[in-house]
Amino acid sequence: MRIQWSLRLVIAEVHGDGMYTIRWSKETLASITPVFKSCCENDGLEFEQYGFGEEDLEPDIGGPLDIEQPIKITTRPLSPKNQDDRIRMVFRLTSNDTLPDVNGESLEAYHEHLSNNLFFPFTAEHRPEHGHAEQIKVIGLGDPAEEPVLDEDYGIICEARFERRVINAPLCELERVKYKTNRQLIDDFLYWFHW
């Protein structure tokens, strides 16, 4: 979204490369809508300060502010063919939003998504960090309220059958997942988890 402004600002810092860090004047801050603030947050920008090049700045000649306010945020629709968009759908984000960092809350949301969309049981190869690949049958993801199945180092831990016993295996150690839908869901998770 491109917005043309005539705003009042204060130069807070001068950089040697022709760039300036500015802070908005109180008058400008009072005139900015919540939509602009939301745009800044979505773009990962600080709301109260901004960087400008020398060619973008002009002396203040006084008079009223001329601010073209955005009325709404228009985002492109999410595409199920785009991996980043599929992950945004997991977190109920828009195409303007960045993917969230891996933490307890985001792992919980992803766990819920996978629990609701993976088809169990399915076979896969489990390749531990220091070991040989073994054929396993994944039977579920477990309940985070009852056992530790979420880990910021290993991601989501699944339950699987291997040689007549139930084992725990991180999704990030699975390969050759059967069923196209399951494979895409796990590939998307791994892409986000290692991002």
C-alpha cells in the first residue's frame, strides 16, 4: 500500500549514508488512524519512528497537515497453492502478516491444526538424529495437556508404533510420509518450524 503524505516530523538521528531516523510530531501522531498503525505492525515497522532518505524530506513551510488516510487494509487472498499462505491459514493470518516465531503458543496452535487435519494412522520413516531410518506407523499426536508433546527444539512429538511398542518421535525426524495430504501438512510444518 503506498500513501502520499505531507507530515510534520522531527529528525532524531542523521546517518552518514544520507538516511535519517525521524519521529513524528505530536500533531502528526494525533492525525494518524488505527489502520496506519496496523499497517506498520503488519510490516514489522516501528510506529513512532521511521527511516527516510534525504530525497524524501522537505523543509516544513507551515500550514495544515495533508494526510491521505487509508480507509481499510486490503490484502490479497491467501492461496492454498502457496506454502507461506497455507501456514498463515493455520494461524488465521492475512497475506500481509509475517509467519509467527516458534514458541509454546504457536506450537500449540499448529498441534491443534495437525490433530484436526492429519489422517491417522499413517506410515513414515523415522530417522533419529544419530541413527538409522526405521519404518513406523504414526498413530497420533498426543494431548499437550496430559504429556509433553510440544518442544521448542524438536517441535511436535507424535506417538507411533515400532516393533510392537509405542514410541515418541518428533515430526521433524519423519521422512517418506505416506498419503499426499499428510505429507504436505508435515512438510508445511517443517518449513515453518525450521524457518
